[in-house]
Amino acid sequence: MTFPNNFTWGVATSSYQIEGAVNEDGRGQSIWDDFCDTPGKIIDGSSGAAACDHYHLWQDDIKLIKSLNANAYRFSIAWPRVLPDGTGRVERRGLDFYDKLVDGLLEAGIEPYATLYHWDLPSALQYRGGWANRDIAEWFADYASLMARTLGDRVTQWMTINEPWCVSFLSHEIGEHAPGLRNGKLARQAAHHTLLAHGRAMQAVRACASQPAKVGIVLNYEPCLPFDANNPDDIEAARLADVQDPFHGWFTCPVFHSYYSPELMAQSGTDAPNIQPGDMALIAQHNDFLGINNYTVGRYRLQNGQPVRVRNQSAEHTLMDWEVAPEGLHSLLMRLHQETRGKVPMYVTENGSSFADQLVSTDGTSRIHDERRAAYLLGHVEATHQAIQKGVDVRGYFAWSLMDNFEWAKGYQQWFGIVHVDYATQKRTIKDSGWAFKKLASRD
Ligand code: FCB
């Protein structure tokens, strides 16, 4: 496989999943601290309070990233570290942390890709309604301005919101993520507000960064595929499922075409979001790139004329019970290329797999032979490569994740890292998938 010379090979993380140090240097409370404190929400009763202690080990972690040959690092900024109350009072020590991190990355020749929101909303804003309150677009714009003023002389790649579907539907309707609500109307309104916030943040970053900034959003997808690609009924089922697909309908459509899917709006009835004049134009501003998070696919069969999602028993599944299907990433890239008429550069901003690992020690050296994770990585990088060969403008691939970390409601019971973390000692050990990544990323 030959990739373009300037291809970005990155690893990705997020603040709450790795930083730990939740009570240090004036950091405010986040909705994930609260959620973890609520019995029954996290499978193993854990939290991100310590996580990978990246807040203290960031210098070692930069060396680790460098040792993997990555030329980019996607991290997120914890809003409550820099604005403990969400708005108003700025915490200088929080800003300093990201300042030093960015300097350290640049010194190591690693390009920082900063995500403004990866789910750790300041609790103070949740008390004011959180994502369900339309004012959040302005709160977020103010926070984005602060970060662009602080880092915008060095950071040129910005991502506004990570996976707005998770921020809205998974967290406000399905209730699996913080704040754990179960209200369809609120979820749809929250979805609309994530996009307003995205639009306002793009304006804020462009206005406040002193270097020309590239700004985009990160959307997650689970492409709808037929259970049996040779069965016309299954093909029809996948097509029908796609028409109702929330990832495209609630997010790709508004961001790139300025409308919500008419099918989803009709299905929502009185739960449809309230939209004010000018909103759709704000949402559909020019994006410098699209970040794509993809892990798996949905398989569909037809039952009484309706698409039904089924488990593909014969396929390999990860520990998350997600089907391994690199062809899904390939078809997704082709589809988004068409939808954006080839005009929007794309990055795979997250892709990876969770499997239980075994540390084997021989002669004092530890190894993790995670063949399945390495095969997953190679399969998906190949799928990306094929799309590039067909003319799709994919600029980079970020492995999720740099290291094992706090996997939200699944606690520490999932392992996505290409680097193993021993949480008792905080020792990092590169897994075989990490060595495979290093080989892919070596540009000699
Ligand atoms: C994505 C999240 C990321 C991680 C992976 C496994 O939805 O963005 O934080 O949890 O899933």
C-alpha cells in the first residue's frame, strides 16, 4: 500500500478517558464525574478519576506517540478544566496544561488535532439545561474563542464536537451516556443544539485563531449493509434502513445539505426539534474537513416489508459485540465522497477494536500478541487505501486508541488501545497492533 506523502497517521484519545486528575488545578466537575458517581451507570462501578493519569504522564505519552511514528495526535480539551463553571471564570492552570501539551507535541514533530468537545460537559452547564438549552451554542462559542485565542497560534486543526449523535441520542434518549436521560423530544432538541454549537464554534475559531485554522466536525457512522449481499430482499432492507439512518439523517444532511431528513422529521412528530430562522444556514457553513468515526456496520434483512437489524453470526465480532467489517468503512468513504461531491477532505478520526489482551512475559520483556486487533487495523487501513485509490480525498487515519482507557459506561472492561496500560503501575506496553501501526506510519 502506498499512501500520499503527506498522509496523516495519527492516534486518538479523549480527555475524560485518559487524563485522570479530576480534582486537580481547579478543574470543575463534569457530567461524567456525576454519571460515574451514580450507582449502576458504569458496568464495573469505575470512573475516569485516575484513568491513565495522562495529566501527569503527558510527557512520556508524547514520547510514546513519537515512538509509534505517528505524525499527528488527536486529543480533546476538557471544558471544565479551562472554564470550571462552563462560562465566565477562566482557570489558567487548565489552559497551561494544554499549552504545554501542544508545545511538547510540536517539539516532537507531532501535529496536534484538538477536539473541543468529547463529552465532558461542565456540570454547572448541565444544571442550566445542558445540551437541551439553546444558549449552549453561545456558551460553546465563548469556550471555543478562549481555546482558539490560547492555542490558535500553534494549533491549526480543530474539531468542534465529537459524535453529536452520542451527545444527543445516546445520552438523552437511550440514556446510556451522561447525563443519562430518556426523552426523545429533548434528544432531538439537543441534536439541533449540538449543530448550532458546531456552527458558532467554527465561526469563533476562525475569528480568534491567529494562524489560519482548519475546522470540522466529527460524525460517527454505522453503514447499513445487506445481511446477504446477493439477496435482493436484503439489499432492499439495507436501502430502507439507510433512508431512516439517524447518523446521515440528523447529521450529514444538515451539515452538508442544510436540511434534516424529511423521513426522520416526519417520524418524530411532536418530538421534532424547534428550528429558528437562520439556524440551518449556520449549521451548513463550509467545513474544512469531515472527521469520520467508524467501528462497525448494521446488517439488515427484510421482514414484512420492513428492514430489521440482525446479527451476522458467521462474522467475527469484537468484545463490544461489533461486527468486524472493513468493507463498511470502504462503502462509507465512497458514499460520503459522493454526498459531498468530492469537495470535503475527510479524515478517519477514529477506528479500532476492543479485545481482551494477554500480557506474555519472556526474559523480562512483555508482549501482547493481539493478532485480531492488528488484523482489524490492517483491514481498515486497506479499506481506506482502496477508497483513496478510487479518488476519495482521505487525508489521514487515526487509530482509536493510543492506549487502553476508560471506555465510558463499559468502564475498564474494554480495551481499544494499541498500547496496553497497567492501571496499577501506569506502565505502557506497545501491543503487536501498535508495532503494526508503527510500520504503517513509518514514512521512510
Ligand atoms: C467512540 C468514542 C470514543 C470511544 C470509541 C470506542 O464512540 O468517540 O470515545 O469510546 O467510541
